Amino acid sequence: MQLLWGAFVAFIGYLFQFFFQYLTRRFALVAVYISLFFTMTLGYIAAIHSLIAGLSIYMPSSVVMAATWFLPSNSISLLTIYFTAHTIRWVFNRNLVAAAMAANVPPGKGAAW
């Protein structure tokens, strides 16, 4: 009975070891993807802010004054959100294409399309 119990405990230990080794590798990969996503998103937002701020330097003051009549005060944030959403969608589409290529699915012949 002791031998059977020892084999059972060893088998359960092996299953936990295999599961946690796989989980640790996946967790590290997901952490890299998340940090890369946040870094690229913050860089993108900073680039949009600097481009809009640089554009306002070269615009005549009368154009800036007229723009305040119909543009909201948070237009920079709104434009950043809009272009970030388009960039995220583009990256998502690229990931779908890469996943289809990895799965050897011809273009237009999958659930992802």
C-alpha cells in the first residue's frame, strides 16, 4: 500500500511540475507582450502629443484662435485615442495574418477572416 501511495504522490508531483513549468514559461511570454504593448502605446501617445504641439508652433495665431471656436479643449486626447485605436486594430489584423500563416490557413479561409 505504501508503494502505491508513493507512486501516486510522485505522479501528482510530476503533473504539478509539468503544469507549473509550462505556466511559468507562458507567464513570462505574456509579461513580455504586455510590457511591449504598453511601451509602444506610451511611445505612440508621446509622439502624437509632440507632433500636435509642434504643429501648433507653426500655425498662425489667427488659425489657432479660430480652431478654439469649434475644436474641444481635449482634442489632442481625442485624436490620440482615435489613432491609437486604429493602430491597435492594425496590429490585431497583423496578428491574425501571422496566426493564419503559422496554422497554414490560406487567406480568406478561416474563422479569423
